[in-house]
Amino acid sequence: MKRLTVFLAVLFLGIFLVSGLAYAADKLAYIDLSRAFSEYSKTKDYDKKLTDKENVFVAERDKRVNEFNALRDKFALLSDKDKEAKKGELESKAKSLKEFLTQKEEELRKEQEEKMKEILKDIQDAVKSHAEQIGITLVFNDRVLVYQTKAMDITNNVIAILNKKKR
């Protein structure tokens, strides 16, 4: 019984706060964040740069893998005595290849994360600027809304602000 009373009190308090927030909000809007992200020219520029870097990485990786495979194939043809002498070289090459792959993949991942944060910050700044300019008090991500009308969508305005900025 006590739990029910506490639950109802919390429920009513929550309803009161939410309804109070809705009444206090002068103007609401939402943004299609994924669309803003993908249509932002900085995202497109970065995707091209990242693809170029990935292509360079893939070419270098393939070259190193082919060198390692050639060495491994030669190693397989050696006599047991020669294998023992060349074993260190093969292990060293394998270790070097693994370190290269790990390092480059980590560098690409970190760069991608940094750029995503930068782009999301730009979007957030554009949303804030637009919202302040036209008096919007709350802006939601469209993914968390169950229902919305197109009249509240500010995505096009934010994309225009983003793409108008100098990079």
C-alpha cells in the first residue's frame, strides 16, 4: 500500500512537471539529425578525405600482406635447417605487419571520431543559433518522437545554416 502511494505521488509529480514544461515552452521544434549530418557539406568533404586515406591504407596493407605471403611461401620451401635460421625474420615480419595494421586502423578510427564530434558540434551550434533567432525554446531529435508534424521540422533551415558557413 505504501509503495502504491509513493508510486502515485511520483507519477502525479512527473505529470505535473511534464505538463508544466509543456506550458512553459513557447515554441517546440525537431530536427532530423541523421539527415542534417549526411547533407552537411563538411560531412561530404570529410567522407571523401577519409575514403582517400582508407584507399592509401588498403594499398599499403595489401603491399605488406603480399610481401609477408611471399616470404612465408619461400619459408615453406626451405629445408628444416634453413627454416630455423629464417624463423626470426618471418616472425619479425608478421609482428611488424600486425603492428602496422593495428596502428593505422586506430589512427583512422580516432580521426573519424574526432570529425564526427566536430560535425555534431557544428550541427548543435547551428540548431542553437536558429532556435535563438526565431524563438524556439526546445528542439528535439526526430528519432525520440512518436509523432511530429512537418511544421515543426527545422532540418532544412539548419542544413542551410551549416552549408552557408565557411569551413
